[in-house]
Amino acid sequence: MLPDYFEFCNPPKLLSGQFALENIPSVLTDLRAEKPLLLSDSMLEKIGVLRTVSDALLSGGIPPRGCFTEIPPDSSSAVVNRAAALYRSLGCDSLIAVGGGSVLDTAKGVKLLISQGIDDILSAMGCENIDCGARIPFIAVPTTAGTGSEATMVAVILDPEKQIKMEFISSHLLPDAAVLDPRMTLTLPARITASTGMDALCHAVEAYTCLQKNPLSDTFAVSAITLIRDSLSVSVRNEKDQKARYAMANAAFMAGAAFSNSMVGMIHAIGHALGGVCHVPHGEAMTILMPICMEYNFDKIGDLYGELLLPLAGPEAFAGTPEGKRGRETISVIRRMTAEYHDLCGLPMSLRETPAKREDFVSVAKTALNDGAMIVNPKYVGEQEILEILEKAF
């Protein structure tokens, strides 16, 4: 059923496939940029992933003007401010972000600061209050197949003083181009492959079921789930399988495009709070919370979960499951996936296997209630309900 009104925005040019990196210089030339700042993290620099990107730039005659690699797993406002200061001091004219969600979100924060002519990202807090500002060419090169940040208008950045993850939302934060090169994820350990893959699955599931869903986001979400079904387990079991990792990179991009337009829901709201308050890695929080929150929402959207059994489990499983039981089976499939990755690589199945502590649950619940993702969850969620979910997850 078509909604009365919806919007869909997905402007990044997609460069996807073998040697996609080598096409970055031509994109920069099209964008009239020649002095890019590379943003990444120290680990990717250490293991040579950043060098692969630098070599691709050099081969096209556009060496990076500078490099910033001080980005932690949970980027913060202070990190964004420092990176923007370096951009200005070096006279850069564009951004190339190489990394996972934290790196890509940091680059979005830097783009925000430079384009708006401000020095502190905290002064830009708020939802959709960012105009286009100055033109800052931005290319995203993801090295994990999960966050989908290369296709989203959302940046999640930690306020270290308040211990909350701030969400900045604007179509002006979207990259000009996203580069999916299978070489970029070959060094990803099995556990991170599993957690980021489950994050992508959660993006697609929530995009398909939240209040703001629309036909285009549905199409991206279903296609992402199909690729995840066929490729995630292979990627976890064999880190050198380029075909599977390439498929997961595309799945993450499509899931990102889906939720960027339809938004997510309570799983992400609680997950963001667990990350900000308890420092639970985002993909692990999504893995643990997903089936529990789906059970909570089931009486409202069980039929939609049933529709997802087709891309998640395949046509035989879908046809062999009675219509009234398909929604429950979708949740069961996700639980079996979680158990599989727990056995294969130690992906947590409960919050007790993470840094989360019961004494922090009230703070987590209060923080989650103020998360923007909660607005479009299909069922009302209060503080007590969140506390009950956290207990089940523990």
C-alpha cells in the first residue's frame, strides 16, 4: 500500500566492484577537487588498507594533501573538531573517508563544520537544521559491511561529557560518491564481519517495518536481506571469499539507503543508548536486541515480519511455513543466525557478555527514550518497557 506522501533521497554515485578505488581520482576531477584530506583510523593505517587507497589516488595524479587517523571506534565531538581544524590548516578542498561507521560519521561531521563555517559540532546539534552551506566534495570508502553510513544522511557522534550519541540528520551530509571495493573488507576479522553484517540486517528489518516505510525503501531493504542471507555466513567462515564480501558491501549500502529514507526504530534507539552509556559495540547491541525487540513489536507488525521470511530464509522455507507462523519463524531464523555466529566467532548473545551493567539500565532507558529513532517505532515504548527488554537481553 502506498503511503499518502513519502520522500526518497539517494544521491551518492556508487562505484562498486574490482578496482573501484582507482576511479576515485576521476570522481575528484569531476567535483573540481584536487587537495583531499584522508580520514581513517590507526589500525587501517597500520595494516596497509589506507596505503591501498593512497596508491590509487597517486596512480590518478591526485595525492592526498593530508591524513587524519586519530578516529576511535566511537568518534566524538572533540575528534570531529580536531579533524576539521587540520582540514583548514592544510588548505584541503575535499574529504575521503576510509573506514567503518565511526570514520564515515566523523567525515560527515567535518563536512558539516567546514560547510557551515563553524568550529564546534556541538553548536550544530539538532535534526534537519543544516542547510547546504559551502560545497565540500566527499567520497566514502567503507571498510566494513554493516553501517551503511556511505548511503545515509545520518551521522552519529558521541558527546563524551553527556555520554550520549548525538544524531545529525541532513541530506547535505550524504557523500558525493560511495566506493565499494572488495579489497577493503578482506582484513576484517570474523567477529566484526558478523556484528557489522547483523547491523546491516537490523537496518533492513527496521527500515521495512517502521512507521516511515515506503515502497522504495522496502525494495532496497528486501534486496539487502536477500544478499545477507546468501553471503554473511560465507563471509564469517572465510575472510578471503571476495565474492561474499563484495555482496555484503552492496547489502550494507542498500540497507543504509533503505533506513536513511524510512528510518529505524526501538532496536537502534536502545542500541545507541547502550553504546553511549555502556560502550557496547553497536553491531553487538543490534545482534542482541533485534529478536527481543521484534517480539515486543510483534502484535503490531507480525505480518510484516512474515513477509521478510522470503528474503531471509528463501522461497522453500517461505512456502513451507504456514502464513500465520511466518512472522515467528523470521524471528527464529534471526536467533539461529545469532547462535551460529556466537559459536563461530564469539559474537555475544546477551548483554552480560558485553560491558553493559545492570546498574546502568535506568540511564540507558532514559537515554533511549530521547533518541530520534524511537519516534518511528511502530509500537509505543516507555521507560518500563525498555527496562524489561534490557533485562531479557541480559
